[in-house]
Amino acid sequence: MIRYAYTGRSATGPVHGTLEGPNANAVADMLFARGVTPLRIEAEAQVSTPTEEAPSKPWPQRLREMLQGPVGTVELMLFCRQLHTLMRSGVPILRALLGLQESATHPGMKACLAEVRRSLESGIELSMSFAQQSHLFNGFFVAMVRVGEMTGRLDEVFDRLFKHLEFEMFMRQQVKSALRYPMFVMSAMVIAIGVINVLVIPAFAGVFESFHAELPLPTRILLATSRFTIDFGWLIALMAVGLALGWNAWRKTPEGELRWAEFVLNIPVAGKIVRKAMLARFARGFAMSLKSGVPIERALAAVAQTVDNVYIAKRIDGMRDSVERGESVTRSAAAAGVFTPVVLQMISVGEETGAIDELMEEVADLYSNEVQYELKTLNQQVEPILIVFLGVLVLVLALGVFLPMWDLGRAASAAHS
């Protein structure tokens, strides 16, 4: 037995340690069984060996990669679709990767495929070669490729990965489309408040002071807010930047990431959409894994890395631990506390009939349709909130500006009479 040092990624973040096994592939199997996607496995004697620095890229290539940005979902979808077609046609994997590398238009994708080919030629399995490119291929992708290697159905796996990525991209586009209008309105309101505080209210301040009378409360609030904004605007800007940086730093901590992920699920209006989207993603990934012949424990470990929510991923990871201890899937899912009664009922029926994969596909379709409907009607749900907020803002401004003039006009009428 040889002791291997490994680094990998689980649903809760990066992990590292050592394991004993006859070879690196056996260690990889043990890590997959634990819900860890291995990124690097080396014999301990080789860990301390200094690695050669990669040759630096010429500056035109670096500039082109910077302008084009990272590899997107479209390039990854195209890669899965083309690789599925080539493998189904009987093209060897190395020749298929070479052809895709030469035809790739994105320099990042071209370089990534070159590294995958180099790893394959050195004797490393395809799933491990993908795992070494973790910036592009996530844990779910690697786990599915691993299943395809074990079952000999790599072409089917890449077709399912294409459909999975297509669904993910569709969901993101729907969310962006639904949030565009509310974000535009909120941005316009913030800009309007800033302009009123800095330009409009100071113009009225001199007129109000000439009244030599006690001003109404709304007017005093407006004047004080405007004066504070003008005198301490730099302090407000510094505080906003500091809060943004502090918030971003806290969000990157394990505790902050977990708390924020849980909070997102409870946001009014948007929280239920996020939860349904996560359940649709879980159900589709779980069904796809089971249909590919993945054991339930490993399927849960793989799906936990695809839900894109640390809180739900941790609950699914706990669900996997319960299943490994001998608990039923239904009982483990109920204990997780993140699934709706519909999902729990489907899991229960599927476990009794042995058709969890088919029922999970039904759940995925159900929640996908609900999310689409919720996103289409999101504007209608948000509009009343925006209108109320805008109405309150206009009311405060109107009272603050016109009440002193109204009082002055009334006083003038009384004096004239």
C-alpha cells in the first residue's frame, strides 16, 4: 500500500489529506465515495518535489484571453455536444479532443483541452484530467464523467451534461431578465434621491430661511438630510466603500457564505423562486446521476456540488451521510429540512417503487415550470412594492417642499384680510 496526498473539493469547500491505496485510481474511487472530487493525487514522496514553472504566455495571447474573459457556459455546452457526437460516431477520445482543441475559438478552452490531452497521454484517466482543470469543470461534471468511465457510456453522459448545462443557462437568463426592470427602477430612484438632496433642496433652503418662521417637520428633515449629504458626502462614500469591502470579505468566509445562502432562501418574493430553482436543479441532477448508474450515496455527493447554494449543499451532504449509515432516502431527506412536501412524497413513492430517477425528473419538470411562471410574473409582484416606495418618497418630498409655501400663503391671506 502506498500513502497518497490529495487535494480535492467537496460540497462545503476545498479539502486535503492523505490516504493509503494500491494506486492513484483506487484513492480517487475512495474520495468519490466520500463525496470529494479529487483535484490532485500524488505519492507522498513526490509531494515535496518542486514543480517546474509553466512557461509564460506571450503578451498578445494574454491580452486576447483578458479581453475574451473566462470560458463561458456556451463554449462548455458546445464542447459536450461535439464530444458526444464524435464519441457516438466511434472517434477515439484523444483524436476527438485534438479535433475540438484545433476548432476551439476561445483561447482558454483551447489551452484547457491541450492540458486534458496531455494528462490523458500520460496515463491519467479522463475524469481526473478534467478534475485538474477545476476552474472550468466542476465537481458534478467530473463525477458524471467518472460514472461514464465506469459504465462505458461516456457518449450518453456528455449528452446529458449538455442538456444539464442548457437548463442551467436558461434559468440564469430567466433570472437576469426578470431582475432587469426592478434593478433599473431602484437605480433610477437612488440617483433621483441623490440629485434632489444635492441640487434641489439646497435651492429651496434660502427661500425657506427667508420665512423666519418655524418650518414643518418634513421640511426640517429634508433640509437636515440635504445639509448632511453635502457636508459629509465624502464620509458617506467612504462608509459605503468600507461596508461593501467588509461585506464582501465576510461573504467569502465559510460562516458568512453559509449564513448568506440561508438568508437568500428567506427573502420575500425572491426567496421562494430561488428555493424552487435549487430544488429543480437538485432533482434534475439526482435523476441524471441515478439514470447513469451512480449509487445513491455518490449521486448525492455529486448533486450537492451543483445546487449553487452552500446551505442546501451542506444539507444534502448531511443527507448523504445519513444514507451511508443505513437510513432510508425519505427519512434522510425529511431530516435535511430543505425539501418541500411534494419532493418528499415523490422520493417516498420512488423509493418504494424503485423509480426515484423517473419521479425526480417529474419533480424537476414541475419546479422548472413553476420557476418560469414565477419569473414571468415577478415584475407584477415587485411593481406594487416599488410603487408604494416611490409614493412614500414623493409624499415626503411634496410635504417638505409645499407645506412651508402653503403655510406662508395662508399667513399672507390672513394678514391681507
